[in-house]
Amino acid sequence: NFLRVGHLVLAYQTLDHSETGYWDKQKQAWVVDNKYADAVAEGIAIANKQAAPDVLKLPVTAPEVAK
């Protein structure tokens, strides 16, 4: 399952919840980080309208300077 939060976060979680990760824009690679497992699972439930909207703690990179 994938969770996209606007242009801020693109995260995933395997169907068995054994692995969670997110796309690191600076590294241009997926980063496995299971400490966000609960937040990503909750975000997916919210997106599927199975839970009420709530605040999520997800990895958000700092903004870049406009070029």
C-alpha cells in the first residue's frame, strides 16, 4: 500500500505490515524505516475512509530554496 500526502510524503507499507518506508527525494531512493509503521498504517486507513482524519507523524524533508 502507498500513502501520498500532497507533495510532502510518499510512503509505503507492505500488506503484512512487516516493512514500512518512504521516498527520500534528496537520495532519490526508497528508505526502509519501520518507526513510521503506525503512522503510515493510520494514514492509509484515513485515506480509505476507515478512520477519522488525525495528525500523523511522518518524515517530511525541509523545504528547499527556490531556484
